[in-house]
Amino acid sequence: PEWKDMSIIEWANLPNAEEDYMVHKLVGKSFGEKVDETDLIVAKELVRQRFIVGLMDEMEESVRRFNIVLGVDESKERSQ
């Protein structure tokens, strides 16, 4: 393609580069549609409710938190 030798910065600065890509994806709007502050608020709430972040340096604590959020009972033999 015409952009095969472009840097990522050059590609991102193209006039047809999509703005607010993740907001569009999270709120289910197509890329021709405009997004506004309400869409941003909805997208942020979706991230807050549905994403779990763990740290590799704190794996045991991260897994413990994942289990809480996902409702995994660590005391049952099958889950160990």
C-alpha cells in the first residue's frame, strides 16, 4: 500500500485518520458518526465497569482481585 514506508507518526497525522477511535468502538458508533462528551462519559463508564487491571509484579494480589470481581470461590477444591 501507499503507506507501507510511513512511520506511525506520519500515518497518524494523515487527514483521514480517525479521531476518538476507542470512544467510537466502545459506544458502538460507526466511524463517520460524530462523538460528543456524552459518548466519552459512556465509554469511560464502560471501561470502569468492565475492565480489570492487574500487575505482573503483584501477580498473587492481582489474581485474588480478579477472583473477587469474577466471583471465583478460591476455597473450593475445584478452583485450586
